[in-house]
Amino acid sequence: GLAMALLRRGSTVEAVEVATRAREADPYNARVRLARSAVLSAQGKWAEAVWELESLPRQAWSPRFQLALGEVYLRNDWPESAVSVLDPLVKRFTGFTVARYLLGHAALGANRADKAITEFQEVVRQAPTNPNARFSLGVAYAQGGQPAEALAVYAELGAAMGKLPVYHLQRALALARLARWDEAITAAETGHLVFGTLHT
């Protein structure tokens, strides 16, 4: 609606005013809550953004609403809360790839590597050409104590992600876990070189 259009234009103050008036007029409208939460998130007011969504009665929650709540939980660094919202959503809508991708990251944040691996494997199956999904699977493998599997995934992503420092640094971590120290140092140095190239 208007609040989101104002937010996209960078008119944050006006967006807050419009979203707040809309909420006062229709407090149980999920779309209004989503808009106001997005505006609050844009201001960095993550706790208020969470409350804006959580305080809506559950019977009014839509799949899109649950996805937004899970994302706000993640941005607040509350991964277990994100899992609790996203897991039932993904079980109900098995093809909801974006929600499953977020669930995988929530599981990683909650140190539940096995679950993260399961979710990212399914995301890769549903979106096989998405390099971010494959990279996340590699990270999950590494966190789950499977660095060799992580490296196998990373090896397929060199062309797509070789210009990203995080790619080389994650490779370095996986190599270090295998005590392949020289290769790990080279990968880390490459990551720093790429970082320097991006910031010159």
C-alpha cells in the first residue's frame, strides 16, 4: 500500500505515519501489520517490528505473514523462534522454497546443523540452479562436521561465487577442519585479496 510505496521512496517518516494510521483504523488486518513491521524494520526497530507481528491473533496469520515473522525473528538473532514459526509453515506448504531457505538459516543459527542440512538439501532439489542455496548447504555441512562434503559443494560454485570473499573464507574453514593447512591459508588469503579488490 501507500506506506510501502513511501518506504521504497525513502520517505520513512511519512511511511511510519501512514502505517500507524492504517493500524489504528484496522488493527487486525494482517497486511497493515506487515506494512508497519516493514517500516519499523527499515528503521532498525527490530523488537517493535516483532511485536507488531506477534500481537496479531494467530487465526489471522497467513503464510506470507508467518514468513515475515520468521524473517524478523532471524534479524533479531532469535533463531529458535524463527524455527518455531517457519517449521510448521514448511511442513504445511512443502514447496514454499523461500520459507524453507529461511528455515535452514534459522536452524544454522540455532546450532541445529542436521536440520539445516536437511532443509538446504531440499531447497537445492527445488531450486537446483540457485548458488546461494548450494552455498548454504556447504556451510551447513561444515557446521555439521562434514567438511569434505562442504568442499565438494564449494568446488561446484567457484565460477558463480569466486568473487565473494565469504566463499573463500568458508572454503578456508572447511580445509582447516581437514588439517589441509597450506590450502586453507591460500583460500583465506584469496578471500582477503578479493575483499580488497571490492573495496578499492
